Amino acid sequence: MALFVRQDENRTELQQRLATELQERAKLKAKQADQPDGVEDSQFIKGTKQSTGLAWLWALVAVLAVGTILFLMIKANA
């Protein structure tokens, strides 16, 4: 048995409360949008340094190491 709801009925009290709550949350998110990363203070960055220009070299070394390990594993199974 199906339940039919008339389309012309007004919102229920629960629907109105939920709509109001969602609007309030949207307003709070809009106020917080001023902060680019959502962090109020940046103390967690203190004491860190920017990576050097040789970071690409370390990435290349890591890729070569993984490739070598895979090559040796495949060669050992053959």
C-alpha cells in the first residue's frame, strides 16, 4: 500500500526547523570562508623550512630505487 502526500501542503514544523538550521550553518561557513585554509593561527609552520632545489633529485632516486627492486624481484622469479 502506498502513501500519497499532497503536493500543496505546507512544510511541517520539522522541515522548517531543518531548513533554518541549514541556513544558519551556511551562514557560518560563509563567515569562515575568509580564512584561506581554515586555520586561525599558523604556529604549526613555525620552525619548518622550504624544500631545496634538489628535491627533484631525491624523487628521482626514490623512483630508481623502486624500479630496481621491482626489476630484481621479476628477474628472481623468472
